[in-house]
Amino acid sequence: MSRSGGRRALALAGAATLAVASTLLAAPPASSAAAVTASCSKTSDWGSGFQGKCTITNGTSAGIGSWKVEADLPSGTSISSVWDASKSASGDHYTFTNVGWNGTLSAGATASFGFGGTGPGWFTGCKINGAACDGSGEPEDDTQAPAAPGNLRSTGKTATTVSLAWNASTDNVGVTGYEIYNGTTKIDTVTGTTATIAGLSAKTAYTFTIKARDAAGNTSPASGSVSVTTDEGGGNPDPGGSKVIGYFAQWGVYGRGYHVKNIDTSGSAAKLTHINYAFGNVQGGKCTIGDSYADYEKAYQAGESVDGVADTWDQPLRGSFNQLRKLKKKHPHLKVLFSFGGWTWSGGFGQAAKNPAAFADSCYKLVEDPRWADVFDGIDIDWEYPNACGLSCDTSGPDAFKNLLSAVRSKFGSGNLVTAAITADASAGGKMDATDYGGAAQYLDWYNPMTYDYFGGWDAKGPTAPHSPLTAYPGIPHEGFNTTETIAKLRAKGVPANKMLIGIGFYGRGWTGVTQAEPGGTATGPAGGTYEAGIEDYKVLKNKCPATSTVAGTAYAKCGSDWWSYDTPSTINGKMGYAKKEGLGGAFFWELSGDTTGGELITAIKSGLG
């Protein structure tokens, strides 16, 4: 799951630029620690023009849902372009407001926007949400209530949940949150313009309205109402709803010492229905081998081999592919898919999308290579992310993913499985809205929405949050970043429930420098991990930092100054209950080597699905 937000560079032509230290305000004084502040500076100045940046800091103990920066410029100086904010101007008075993704700031969080301008002058009279930008003084008296939220609508429903969305309210200072009502009863408060209401009764009518609030406590009139009847309850209509799919990472055979044999000796093979072998690369618009040594060249000794028979120097197939062949012989029910892409190797999909037929043909020839054709039962596409940003940014367009999968299905036919791992970003205007996941579903056997990595140490200062929340919770750092809203949004886009699997991470995400035990604390950086900062296997965390509490269906713990969140057998059982209630096709997880030697987590998945 990639991080939310974005940046856009401003191309500056003409005279050479000179970095300057001109600032609108000095660092806020100590007395402003309990205020929302803004600090703006020129980052470049070439005489006739400049480039600048403003950083908004929420120094209060509560979250805010929006921000507004105002300032004046002298005659002859103007702002011509802005990124990561919306601009309006009345004469020489400029107003900058947040865009959708960067308005919600938890306690201690920051957001920034940039701009380019002409002329020699600079800002005066800066205000943030009606108060002085340096945090001095008090906000102007605010007695004006926000306008009523508009266009309240239902964006999805199940037997037990209703997803809502509405248009943002306007306010003279700024909206800080929204109250959700069922009839006359307030049932939730959120900072964004979407929400999923859970815990409802099946086949029951509900009437919802929304009110906006500002920092001064003024409450708007109620929005127009929307009436929604939840779906009829019942059992899982899909007899295949007990799929258990685990990713096997090819690099695990190196430092981790995790081999195909471990899938068998841990008892996991008997509980799995499918294995996704990760990853094949995507290069030059085609599917290619990712690591030939791990895939089919490494020679296994008898003690490392699934069947206890050592590889010979002249056999036609060795490596993990041959071990998977042996595993399937021992467990005939197992299906194996070759997964292509992933976080690191998704950059080639953009070129592949320019000629989907050629891409599909290359993938088919590789997966059905005579040396290992019997090993694989299909293909898994892990494009992170079509028409959006992951490790790199893709601009293939909203139909590219659908067109690519159409070609793959056409080439692989109905006799092979075709699946895809996809974003779980259900925020308004987020990654899930960047491509036609609903239209692409017709070509797939199922989707693996990556309902983990919603939050993590890439936000080095926090706030701490569970990386795989099942539901929203008060203070969640980003609206739409939880499993319930992910599944609801995909259903609203037309993806059948039985074509979706719930995703589980066999690892935790963590921060260090944390003093607060509960979620929402600040940090100094990602916690130390065995292989990478900010991430650690469950098999390590269960002893290193045992879970002490749960939030939104996920466990967490604070150990010293480290704070970790991860799933345990208990929380997995709860998530499997949700998957069954929603009629999902089963569960998948990343990845096998994170489990204990006895397979605690996969056992919880299997028993939870029944």
C-alpha cells in the first residue's frame, strides 16, 4: 500500500535561481505549541519571480479536518501557480485552502503546499484558520456556522454496513469535522467527507443526515437526508468462499532461509488452497523472469527438498519451481499462480499497457514454458498502481488496467486462473478511483485488495496507527483507509463480493520514539526491524513486543519507545468472521515466511473461514 498524498514539481525557466532564506514568519514561539500554525518561505528568488512553500503544523491536541491560509501581497507581486492547495484571490488578498487529501491533520501532523509568483514582494498579515500564522494571539471571534453539507449519498451497502459520501461544507474559518446522524441520534464523527457505518441490521431501513462543525463549535444545519435499506442477510453464497492464498517470496530462500519445504513442514500446505509465487518482473512491456537462480537454478540438497531427494547437476529443472512441483505432488489440491510486478517491479506495466496483446503473449509463453508448465495454474497481476503512483507514477489512463486484463484473459483462456492484487485506498479521489476496477473484474477470477499497509513508518513522525484496521475509528489518520470501506467501495463499483479476498499481513508496522501507548502518538522514525526499518515478522513480534490491546480489529503494543501494530490469531479470527458475513471469497496473506514454524496465523485463517 503506497502512501497518500502527492507532490508536483514546478518547472522554472529563464534566469538562474538563487535560494534565499526570506521567511514570512520565524519559528513559532513556545507559547504557540497549542495552536495551528503556518510558516511560509521563499525557496528560490531570481529577482523578477520566486518559488515558495508554506507548512501548516497542527500543534493542538486534537485533529483538524481542513485548513485555510490567508495573506496579502503588495501591488506588483502576485501568485501565478499553486500545487497541493487551492488558491483564490480578491485583489491583493490571497486565500489557500487544502485539497482533498491533505486537509485532515492529526495532532502534531503537518501539511505543505508550494507556489510560484512574480514580483519582488512578500506576504503580510498571514492568518491560518482565522488566527495569526505564528500562533500568537487568539482566533477572531467566530459565530458563523458552516453551510450544510451537500449531496449526501450512499456509495455502497452490505447486510451490516452503509457507506456514505457528501460534498464538503464551506465556512468562514474552516470546517473541523462532520457529525453523522441516524434519525435524531448522532452515531459517529469524522473529519473527511466519507464514512462507513458498521454494525447495522440486515434488511433494515436507515435515514442518515450530516452536520458540519467548525473549531469554535458552530454547527451547520443538517444536510438533506438519504434513506438506505441494508442488504438481506444470509450465508456465503459462494462455495469457494474458503480460499486461503499465501504469497511465497522467492528472495526468502536467501537471508530468511525459507524454502518451499517449509510450507510443508509448518503444516501450511495442507491449509492453503493456492500459492502465489512472487515475483516475475515486467520489463520492456513483457513478462520476464525475476531471479533465475532462486526460480529454477538453485540446487537443493536432500535435507532441503520437499521429498527428501537431492537435485542432480543435469536435471532439467531445479530451484523453487521444482520444489513447488514436488509440493503439488504431495498435496494435489494445491494450485500455484505466477505473480508478476509487485512494489519494485511494477514500473514496466505502463509500457505493457501500450500493447496489451504482446504483454499477454509474453506472459503466457513464460508461465507455460515447457520446463515448468505443470507447476503453474495461472497468473496473478500485481500492478502497483495503474494510473496512479507507487514506487513510480503511472499515467496509462483509467482503462489501461481493464484492457491489459482483457488481453491476459483472452490469451490464458478459461482453463487458467487470472487474478490481481490491487490497491485498498478507498479515499475519495484516491487510487481506487484512478482506474476502472469494476470493469476489469469481469476478466478475473478474483481480486486481492491489499488491506494492509494503510499506515506505517514512512510517515516518520506518525501518528501511530494500526497498519491493517478492519474499520474506521475515532482519530484514524486518513479517511477511507480501512478494510470495511475498501470492500464497500469495490462493491459499489460493481465487484461481486465472492470475487474479493480479505488481505492479511503476516508482519507488523512500527515506530520508535513513541511515548503514548494508545494509537495517535507522535514518533521520531520507523522502529528497527530485522530486514528493514519499520517492519517485522509476526514470528518475531509475538515475543519481542507482545500485543496488549486492539483497535479497529487489529492488535498493537508499546515496548519501550517502540510502537507496533499487527494481526494475531485472535484478530485474524475476527477478520475471518467479517469475510464470511460479507460473502467474500476467502483470504490471502503476505507472506508465508512471516508465520511461526507451526503456522499459527494460517491456522487462524483456515479455522476462521471454516
